[in-house]
Amino acid sequence: MSGSKHTVIIGGGVIGGFTAWYLAQAGHKVTLIEQESFGKQCSHGNCGYVSPSHVIPLARPGQVLKGLKGMLSSETALRINPSKLAFLAPWLLKFALRCNSKAMMEAGKACHPLLQSSAVLYREIFEQQNMLVDWKTDGLLFVFRDQHEFAEYEQSDAWLRKHFDMGAEPFAGKALQELEPALKPGLAGAWLYRCDAHLRPGKLMSELRRILLASGVRILENTAMTSFSGGNGKATAVMTTGESISADNFVVATGAWTPLLKKSLGVKLPIQPGKGYSITMARPKLCPKYPMILEECHVAITPFEEGYRVGSTMEFSGYDTTLNRQRLNYLRSGAAEYLHEPTAEPVEEEWYGWRPMTPDGIPYIDRSPLYSNVWIAAGHSMLGISMGTGTGKLVAELITGQKPHVDAAAYRVNR
Ligand SMILES: Cc1cc2nc3c(=O)[nH]c(=O)nc-3n(C[C@H](O)[C@H](O)[C@H](O)COP(=O)(O)OP(=O)(O)OC[C@H]3O[C@@H](n4cnc5c(N)ncnc54)[C@H](O)[C@@H]3O)c2cc1C
């Protein structure tokens, strides 16, 4: 029925990319427009975890205090630029109101189905399409230096077990050294989530581009959307910096840029760029076997087949495009506290990306209030890779009128 329908996707990140894929599979003609190059923004230099275990959002009990500390110091993973406070205030207030156990549970329940379905869909698509993305299913280690923090994490693990049926295995002392010899001795311990996996994001995006082109998707780069034309609650065409493109449906998957399109969408979504950094380099001689989060400094480590990445930090500083050396040094010094060989040469890339952060940690997947055939898929915060396939499939189901495999009610724009 939908064979002749044309859909334009705006935004060439992991969300726009997988939406294009599932729509093309459903028989739609698909055009994807990207203001720069496909897959080169936030979906490029991130840590590559596909982690169903990450149901706890950034807005959690105790985070307000951490945010205040992050306003006063530049030596914390979470940083709020005090000079941008007026711009950030409405978002920060919404965020602060979510830093409680009830809201944390609500976010966990909202994201869990998309995280679960995405993990399954990744396995399926990598196998069926022979995508080579350094996919590894070894799990993810949460590593602690501090004895008290390590022991206290048991409560979070019990919470995940009870509500989401996802438990980790604790390792300490000799058992931890045997599991992961790249870690320094004397650390308190680590929790291993075997349900998590990881991949190399740059490879994911180039392989995704390959299968999109092979399935007939037209990708227009260096083409930015400026507005929609239409009337009576329906968009008829998207205006871009190049051609204007007519279609039956439109999907706005513009990540952290989405609030800038508020006039065209009829809603200003509370999405802030949450700036994170990464350094990609050669594999150290004693390279970690497992991807891991170094919990006290929140630095994340990802070993690839031919490389190694150290990434982290969450900086709220608006649409700031500077590559801050102090933040990059924070990654190096954080990793040095836990690993025998925290870094290696040569450095391949120093990078920053803007996570599309929502105050509640839940993405927006819904129609625009202005046009019934314009869909929004944005705000995947710290989990866009982990929720990429599930989101793409869900949007395709909503557009083609199939029964959604995940209930989309939690992702409403007017929640
Ligand atoms: C340091 C770091 C580590 C991370 N680690 C992980 C991880 O391990 N696991 C995980 O799941 N997530 C992780 N994330 C988060 C994840 O990277 C993001 O959630 C995800 O990439 C967002 O995807 P997206 O498609 O929404 O946005 P993007 O990838 O940013 O794509 C949006 C695209 O829209 C384009 N665009 C914007 N406006 C327009 C316009 N007007 N016209 C045309 N195009 C436009 C942009 O140029 C961009 O290419 C991490 C992020 C960072 C910064």
C-alpha cells in the first residue's frame, strides 16, 4: 500500500539513518538530507556502547548537587557554564525537577523497551546485511576505585535487577585482575553487565550509509532544511538550502539542533546540546579487553579492533564549537587513575559532539503539532546509539500504519 509513498528524512545521524533504513524496507521512496556530511556529528565520535543496562537517566537523585559543583569547577565530568546560565535556566529547572526516584523510574520504564528492541535489531541487521562495525558482545564493566562507592553500587544493581531484570556480576581483587589485566591493582572492584555490547560508531555510520545507498535511499549532503511549506495541517514540501523537495511524509531527526526548528515544528522542544569529548588513538600495548566506565570520573573506555577511544564529559555551554583542551586533558588524567596504559600514540582524532539532551532523558518520537505528516525523532540524550535501530523501526511503523513494536505513548512531545 505504501509502495509509492515518498518520505524525506532531515538529519543524517544514527536516528535519521535507521529511520531511512526501516522506511526503505517498508517500500517507501526515501530522501535523506543532511546539512553537513552523513554520520559525522554526534553519531561519529561517541563511545559506541549499545547498552540496555543504561536505563538510569542523567536526572537522578543527587544530580542537582553535582550540577552545582560543576558550575564552580571545570574539573568535573558534569560542567555547567555559568556564563550561559540565562540561556540554560529553563532546561536546568526542568532537569532539577526530575532528579528524584519517581522520575528516574518513569524514564527507565520509558527507555527500556527501545533499548531492548534496539539490541535485538542490531544483531539482526548486522548479520543480515553483513555490516562490519567491530561489534562485540563481551559486556560493559563499571569500575570503582573507591570501596564505599563500589559497595554502594550494589543498591543500583539490585534496583536494575528488580525492575528491569538486568543484573551485573561483581569482580574484585585477584578475580578483577584476571578478568581485566589492563586495570591497575588496588582498585575497589567492578560490576560486569554482560547484556551490553559495543561497536565502532564511525564504522556503523559508514556501513549504514552503504546499505542505505544500496537500498535506493537518496542522500543529499551539505543541504540544510530551512522550513516546510504546506497548509491545513499538512506539509507538502521541505525547503532547503538547495532544492525544495515534495513528499508525503517528513521526519525531523536533527538531534541537538531540533529546538532551532521550533517555528517549522510548532513546538520548542527542551533539548540542550550536552557536549562530550573523545580522543581516539592507537591501541595501547596492554589494551583493555572490555569497554568500561571509570565510575568516579565518569570516563568511558572503548577498545576497537584497530584502535582505542577515551571519551566522556557532559558540558552545558550552549552551541559552543570550541575544542577545549582542558576537557580533553580531563579524559587523559581520569583514565590514568585506573589503567596501566591509559593512552597511546599516535592520536587519530580529538573530537566533541553535542548529545541531544532532554531534561527527563526520554526521546521525543511523535508528530509535530503543526503538521500531521511531519514526525519528530530527536532527544536521545546519552543513548542515541543504543536506541538507534528501535527508534528507526518505530518511526517507520508509525508512518506506515503498522502496529508499533514499542508503545510510543511515553515519547509524546506534549508530555
Ligand atoms: C562523548 C559521547 C559519548 C557517547 N557515547 C554513547 C554511547 O556509548 N552509546 C550511546 O548510545 N550513545 C552515546 N552517545 C550519545 C549519542 O552519540 C547520541 O545520542 C546520538 O548520536 C544522537 O543521534 P542523532 O541522530 O539524534 O544526532 P546526530 O548524530 O547529531 O545527527 C543529527 C544530524 O542532523 C543534522 N542537522 C541538524 N539540523 C539540520 C538541518 N536543519 N538540516 C539538515 N540537517 C540537519 C546534523 O548535522 C546532524 O548530522 C555519546 C555522545 C557523546 C558526545
